[in-house]
Amino acid sequence: MPSPTFVSGFEHRVVVGIAELAVSNNPNVILTTYSLGSCLGISVYDPVVHAGGLLHIMLPDSGIDAVKAADKPAMFVDSGVPALFRACYQLGAVKQRMIISVAGGAQIMDESGFFSIGRRNCDALAQLLQQNGLQVSAQQVGGMVNRTMYLRLATGEVRLKVSGEPRETILYAGA
Amino acid sequence: MQELDDYINKVKHLPPAPRILPELLRLLKRDDVDNSKVVTCISFDPSLTASVLQLCNSALYSPATPIGDLNQAITWLGFKQIYQLVAAVVGSRALGPAQTGYGINKGELWEHSVASAVAGQLLARKLGDDENMVFTAALLHDLGKIILSEALEGIYTKLVEETQQHQQALLDAEKRLLGVQHAEIGGRLLARWKFPENIVTAVWFHHQPKAAAPHDRLAAYIYLGNLIAHFLGHSYGHQALALRGRTDALDILGLSPESLPHHMIETVEQLALVEALFHPPV
């Protein structure tokens, strides 16, 4: 689902909500997803066609709710990531050129592992990418911080904003 | 106790007391709720009345014809719904402002509170407990942070350091730096505001639900509501997730860890429906 094309030359943020994804090849768009918590923000970008997308997944495995996965594939790693790639292919992106960045997956202080949703999200993503012969170019995951993620379509630059910190940081510099 | 009172007494800006909530909760407990008493109680605060009516007519319910007064609102929506709207309006008055001592921007603590309250409420509904009680307790669970924020303003970076470098829970870091922590301050404040004992105790021990017995179920709801809110990103400040995992919260309610993802999904869906509560008119 490509974001709408705007005629204005101004950069604008297109917000990707929880369990949603958006792709675009509009150089004025900055795809933004707020407050990841234990969720994962996954961005992909093809620097040749300047197209990319951003995904905000909540949980690792769509097996827990097949109906939900059909309705909202972007909720789960195993259904969301393929949906993100497919949507980018429609904009001319090519799998081998895709630059993948990942953020989020925060954790609480938990030895039991009962509450380790963040880590399970990261593990599921790592496994899925490995099975498909893909590598992550830049990532900042885990820890106890809440992150917001931005993908600038003009350059492929990925920025992060950590809650409680004054400034954004660059996760992937882009072109 | 004296230490907590001393602490609360020296704070310059106390939040506005949501005194109407314990009163309404008492009315709500009765089987034969007297509508006129409820209306009198809410009407005492005209700006609250206006805000509640505004919410009644918002996208939250989209009534076919506008709801003009509280009597009509209670007849149409029921007392429980109206109670939640009142709680949202008075709660956001206290929890809405920025709390720089924790690196919390305007509205962030409120958003977290609503998300915790909704997550807790859904769990209580499923397990057959009093969902209004859970909603209220979870909504107010971080009240103590408003009190501590003032003291933390000058030493915020120290608080971040304690949690980040020494891997301490935020609660323990507060205790080390200030001698008190937000859960006990919040509990004490609610006691002074005449909230029922179960809410006071549950808020007091919302990071150690087992210690809240005999109100451990209520504390467990707050604990899990709080956790789900943080997981879903309705979170705030630096080291937002620096809290300890308490598996007893699951044990107390007889929940399995595998049920957590399902509760997260239900919470996300419910929050989309009650989005208006994130920005109540005040």
C-alpha cells in the first residue's frame, strides 16, 4: 500500500501505526513510526529506485492468531516482513539491493523469560532473514528504552529518537 | 509513613485531587445506584460536567442525537461508562502535564496511564473482577511520579545513570536517590485523598503484587496493565522499561505467560476504539 503522492515539494511525515506498514517512493516522505516499546521497527530501502518501507510489528509469530494475521499481517514478524518486501517490489525494489535496518525490541529486567516479548521479536526476525539469505545493515535493539524510527525516502537515511533523550541519532546514513 | 507524608507536604505543586472518584466508586458499589446522587456529585464541578458531555458526544460513542445533560448521558450510556469518562477527565488533569524530572513530555504519562487502565480493565473483564476498580487503580498507578518529578529535576541524569549503568529498576533508583519511591508515594497520596483501601494498597505495591495481599489481585492487574502499556510503546522517559519482571503477577491471576501476546492484541484493538480518552477535554 504505497503512501499517497503529494504534489508539494515539502518533506512530510507519514505515520505508520502499530501493526501497520507503509511503503513509498516519494522523495518528500519520511516514514515515521512512534514508540516501539517491545515492538520492532523494520525499514527496507532500495537505493537504486529510491523506494522503501517501514513496518511496526508487535509479536513474533502469526501462529497464535491466524484470523488476525490475515487481517493485519503487519502485526507479526513472519507475516509482516514478507508483506513489507512484497509491497516494495511493486515499487520496483529488488530483494538483493534492499538495505535493512531494525530498531526496538526493548526488554524489562526479567530473568524468568516469561516477559521477553522484545527478545522473541528479535529472534524471530533474525531467523526469518537468515532463512532468506538477508542481512541487517544497521540495528539498535534491546535495552530498556522506548524508540521512535524514521526512514527518509530521498536518501534511505534511518534515524532514531530515544524517549527521554533530547536528540535524534542516525542509525543508517543513507546516500 | 511519616517520611512519606513529610515528602508530600514539602512538594510545591500537588496535583489536583480527583476527590470525586472515591465518592463515585462508593455509589457504584450499591446495587441500586441512585442516578440523581451521581448527577449531583458530578455537577458540582461544571467544567468536569462540560468535558464529560463533550466526550459523550465525541467519536467515542457518536450518538444519533446529541446528549444534552448528565441525566440523559447516564440513561443512554449507563453509569459505568460515565464513571470512566469522569475518571478520564479528572485523571488527565493530574497526569497530563509534562514531568521534566522523569524526562516525560506533556501527555505522555497520561497516555501511559490510559493504556495501562484499558489493558488492566480487559483482563479484569475476562477474569470476572470489578473492572471499574481495576480501571481506576491502573489509571492512577503512577500518580507518585508527579510528586517525585519535582525533586528529580536537578538530578535527572543521575537517575538515568543509576538505571542504565548499574542496571537498577527505576523504583530502586528512586529509593536510593530520594529515600522514597513513586509507588509508595502514590499509595499514600491516594490514602490521604480517601480512596478505598484496596486501591491504596494495590498502587502502593504495584511493582511487587504479592506484597499487596489481600489486594494482590488488584495489584497484579495494575502490574500487567503497566507492563502491556510499556510493551506497546505507551511509555515515556528514559529507560522506560526499567522495571522488574514479576511472574507472581501471572500466578496470582492464574494466567500463563503464553496468554500475554493475546492480551496485547486485545489491548491494541480496544485502545483504537477509545482513542478519544488519550485527549480528553479538560
